[in-house]
Amino acid sequence: MTALVVNSEQRFKAYEQNITWFRGHYAKLRKEHPNQFVAINKASVISDKTLEGLLAKLRKKYDTSTITTFAIEFVSASDVELILI
């Protein structure tokens, strides 16, 4: 059995690639996964209506150390405005 050792820099780069993909494809994600939580890994999307449900799916399919590199975000069906005071 081969072990893969991933250092912090590699994990951060993987996460950065996933979050960049998420941002670049947000409009498409809004159409396909409205009001859902999504996990992005290497342009692959897993979604669920609840964060708990999404995490349960991920834990069944992936090793916990792998999940730390996923971009996990909520995709709103409507525009969101943040008002900072």
C-alpha cells in the first residue's frame, strides 16, 4: 500500500484551486445547485441541502485529510448583499 504525504503548502494550493474554480463557475452552480451547500474538488461538485448532509456524503466517500482541501460553500439562488456598518 502506498502512502501519499501532503504538506500544508500542497493542501493550501489544492484548496486555492478549488475555491478559484468555485468562483469562476458560480453562475452555473446557482442554476444547478440553488440554495445548496456544495463541495468542490478538482472541478467535481457534490451538493446537499444541508451542511450536515453534505459532510456526511463527503465522509462516506473520502478520507478526512482529503476533505480539508475541498472548497465548501453555500450557493444562494438569489443575489446576496452584505451591508457592513
